[in-house]
Amino acid sequence: MKRALITGITGQDGSYLADFLLAKGYEVFGMVRRASTENFERIEHIRSRIHLHQADLLDQLSVIELLKESKPQEVYNLAAQSFVPTSWTQPTLTGEFTALGVTKMLEAIKLVDPAIRFYQASSSEMFGKVQETPQNENTPFYPRSPYGVAKVYGHFISINYRESYNLFCVSGILFNHESPRRGKEFVTRKITDGVARIKLGKANEVRLGNLDAQRDWGFAGDYVRAMWLMLQQHQPEDYVIATGQSHSVQEFVELAFKHVGLDWRNYVIVDPSLFRPAEVNHLRGDASKAAQKLGWKPEIAFEELVVKMVEADLERVRHT
């Protein structure tokens, strides 16, 4: 039985990846940080089938001990301070988790078992002020937030350990991927949660920032399959994972409200305080390398994703 360790297992991607690996017959270990309030909501349905261990990316020794205990063949590093707006208010913490945390994990792997295959969660936010459209594996990075900058560090330190120590390190440059498990602070989930509350009479508005920002949105469940495929290859390489289509925040809003039979213009308030200090205006990925080498392609289309999220939030709000 293969053993995999997932950092960030309680997050959106970590929970879908745990589901996926369990279905593949893996023994799944998850790294969780000690916190005053624990949130295992996304993995509650599989709690009895996975092993959770306390460790922290900022504590090198705890990571080393975790690797020794779990003895994984694969490590998926999904833990990070991943909310872009927070990276401006907590830039140092973001750098420590999202950048230096990667180095600590790589050092631990080098020390404990250099045969471990390592997946690093890179991000389309690294492209930031895009230098070409669509963006592929060779597009230069121009990050526009402390989060994007930290992700660039994590990306290149993974390449550095691959080339310097011959570790099997890959980075998935994942474009925006959403689901009903997305945190409510993210704009997509903020929209679908707001739509559900307005439809069911529990709210009368939703406040949003830049409606013109365009993103390449896919389904998180499709994207974790790509992570796994990257670690099954003979050679470690980096891949862009995306749908190849971009949509504006306004398009997302329109679809979500349309699904419940409401006119979005009656409920959406554009709040200038929610605009980013430096905006990323247009992201669209070219995942042709992943299609060719991994045989990967997304299965859930944008419209289907929006409806899926709205329906899940309607169901949840009805029962709260």
C-alpha cells in the first residue's frame, strides 16, 4: 500500500486530494497545525480512514519527525497562507509559511528519505502582471502580491532542490480552482454563499471588489488528479494546470444569480475597500503540456462549477 503525506489536508485541495488517494488505495497521512479552534469540516467524512499528525511548517524538527513516523513515498505540500488579501496585512507570516516552509519540507525530505516524491503547490498568482496570454510553463513571472512573491520562491526552491540534490520535485502551477469546499473568504464562495442567503431571505446584499478581474476557473476535484499524475511520471517536471478559458468576476456573479432567478444588479455592491493594492487583471492558462504528457484535462466546465457551488450553498443555508 502506497503512503502519502498531505500538508494542508484540512483545506479545499487537501480534502479532495485525500478523497482521491483513498480511492486509489493509499494510506493517507495529514499534517495539521495545533490551533485553539480546529476545523476538520472538510475531512469529517474520512476522519476514520486517515492518520492526522500535528506538525508545523515553521518548526523544522516537527516536520522531520512527521516524515520519520509516516514514511511516505509521496509528499503533497499544500499548506500555505493562501488568501491573497491577507498577504498584504501579514506579509512576513505569508513569506515564512508559503516560501520558507517549502525549504524546511525539502530539507526534511533530503535528510530523512531523498527517494520521496515531492509535489509543490505553485500558483497562477506568480504570473501576476502577465507578460503574455495565455500563460504556460515558460511565461516569465511578475507577481503582484506578497503571496505571489512567496509562491515564486517556493517554486524556484523546489526546482533548485531537484537540480542540486536530484530530488523528485514537481510544481503544479494551478490556476484558480473552486468547489463547494472553498473558504468563504474567497470571492467565488463569497458570491455563491451570498446568492444562497439572498435567495432564502437571510441577506439582502453582497459586497464585492473588482468585478472586471478575469480568472481561469476550474473545479478543485479535477485539479488534484493532476497533482497525483505529476508524481507518477518517470521524470519530474513542472506543469500548468488550467481550463484555458477565462471569465470575469461579473460573469461568475451573473451566472450565480441567474441560477436562482434573480437580477444581480439589485443585490451586488462594489466596495472600493475590497480592491487589491496591485491588481491582477487577467489570468488564462495553457495546459497543453499537461494534456500531452499527463493525459489530463478538466471535466467540470465553468457554468457547471458555478451551479454546483450555488446548489451546495443553498442546501447548507437551508439547514443552518
